[in-house]
Amino acid sequence: MEEMLSSGENLAALLKWYVDQGLDETIGEEAIDRLAPVAQQVAPEPAVAAAATPTAPTPFRPPAPSPAAAPRAPVPLESPQLVEDARTLAAACNTIDELEAAVRGFESCALKRTAKNTVFADGLPTAPVMIVGEAPGADEDRLGKPFVGVSGQLMDRMMEAIGLKRGDGFYITNILFWRPPGNRTPTLAEQAMCLAFTRRHIELVRPKLLILAGGTSAKAVLDTAEGIMRLRGKWTSVRLDDGTEIPTMPTFHPAYLLRTPASKRQSWQDMLAVDKKLKELSLSS
Ligand code: URA
């Protein structure tokens, strides 16, 4: 009995870990070998498919719907007025300095009460690439700068591998400006308040290219229910108020890569796609 309980607890802990890493959807009951010879991957005739056992894996997955096709259902917020206030404040900011001052002076987000510092951004806003992560952790809270812990160091190395240094190569921020206490999940209202400022941040920076690091960031900025496993590696765009489309690449969060090194190969593909797109954009401008 004790053994059953502890294996149940292990499973619950494993599931929680997957969700924390952004693996929040299942694709099938059984693993599919996508490298198997093509003959094995031919879709069965409908009649054959109907006769198949319910657990038989589907050989083909329909193409992932685009983020626009899978909007999030409207969510009830516990403090809609505070979110509205954040939007109004953010919209009134016409420079990044004004926005930073507005975020630093914003007292309505409960996260601010327990955080040591406001973590706004790092790097030069004139850099071609803007990265949006999730939330400051303990190191970032202590130092008041985003991505300064181990996952930030990995992010720096990945970007340097494509020739982009923090500073004039990329500018980095988060969806949340304050560390959630004990890294708890922020409430929907806390997320929505910060997101109002982050959206304006993207508008004012107008990067050539945007990278969304991790599922939380990708879902929030793209306003989609799709998980990072489906979103990563595919170009999408964020539309600014004036209609400008910013090419946007969702990718794994570096903290996930530290725990799942095998996924670094996919992240490297994403970095190469970013490098290629930047070169195309500078040729065309
Ligand atoms: N993870 C994030 O998403 N942002 C940080 O600033 C640090 C860790």
C-alpha cells in the first residue's frame, strides 16, 4: 500500500513537473515513430481505421491549427478594473522610459508587495531581437534584472552561438515584472495586468524579430490555448496597433532545456531559423 502511494505521488510529481515545463497537452496514448519507413505511416482507410482498436495510434496528426485558430476562451478575472487601469496606463506611455516608470510606479499588482525588485528589462531596446520570458526567479528578484540565473546564462550562450549578445544583439524582458512568491502560479488578473504593459513594451521596442521563451509567454503574447510543443519552431507574428507584423518565434524556455537536454537540438533549430530570418530581413531592408 505504502509502495502504491509513493508511486502515485511520484506520478503526480512527474505530471506537475511536465505541466511546469509547458508540456501541458497529450498528443496520443502511444509514442509514434516518425522516423519509421514511410510505408508504415500511410493513413488507414476509414473502414480499417474504424475497425482498429481504440488505443491504436493515429499515424498522422492533422496540421496544428494556427494560434489565431485556437483562441483562448475569455477568462473571468478577479480584478477586471485593475487590468483596465493597467491597460490605460500602458497605452498612455509613449517611450520605453515612460513605460518603465509606469511599471515601477504601478501598485495594484499583488506580486509587487512580496518582490524585492521590479524586473523590467535588460539590453538595448534598439537591438534587432526582443525576447519575452515568463517571470523573474530568485536571482532576478535579488538583482532586479531578467534572466541572470542559470537559465539566463544558457539563453545568453544560445544567442551568442548565432552572434547575438545581450545588449546590442538582443533585448530581454518577461511577461511578469515581479517574482511570484515561492514561484507560485500568478493569478489570471496578475498575468493580465503585467501583460498589458508587456504588450505596450513590444509596441514601443518594435523589434525586428520577437522570441517567446516558454509556453506561458507564448500562450500569453499570442493569446492562444496551444501548448509550446505545437507552437515552437514555427514562425508566427504579433500584430502591432498600426498593423505592422513582427515575425515571432516561440521556443522552449531555457529552464526546460536544462532539465531536458535532449530538447536542445530542437532549440538549436529554432535559433538557426532566427539567424536565417534576421539575415533575410537585413537583406530586404
Ligand atoms: N525565467 C524567466 O522566464 N525569466 C527570468 O527572468 C528568469 C527565469
